[in-house]
Amino acid sequence: MYTEITAAGSDILSIAIDLQGPEFPRPFHDKARAEFTTVVDAGTIVTRTFGVRAIPNGALIDENGILRYSLYGGFDIRNPATKKLVSGFLLNGEVTF
């Protein structure tokens, strides 16, 4: 799916919230063979800013920086409904359920 996302002119940014630094989440990223970039928020800025506690989370942000959809806790791109939602957003910029 990552190829489809980048072909549509979009990208994925993964943010690992981990106080232990970048070495702790790296094995998970590598094991998943993730093609997208993962950054580490060791200072918990994301947690404090958005109140994010549960993982995994997902957010769809348009080209103007507007948050169009978010799910904090339980976001799974392997879920057919989630995959359809993300694909629709990438194809036409709309979030439909």
C-alpha cells in the first residue's frame, strides 16, 4: 500500500512515542519492513500536544495541514475498512465511512 500512497503524491510519517530513545522502536520498524519514515518523540511532545495515550494511532492530514480524520487507539491499516478510508482520502481527498 505504501507504493500506492507515494504514487498519489502522499507519504506516511510514523511517530514512535518512546522515552527510551530511537534504539528501542527501531527493531519493531525493521521487523515490519516499514518503507516509511519513523521518527521518535522521546520528549513526548505528541502525547502532551494531542493527549495521545493509546497506540496505534492514525491521522489523515491534507496538503493544507488540516486534520481530516484521526483515530487514537486501534488504528490498523490491515483492517479493510481503514484501508478503504485511507485509499479514498488519497484518491479524492475525501474522508468517507
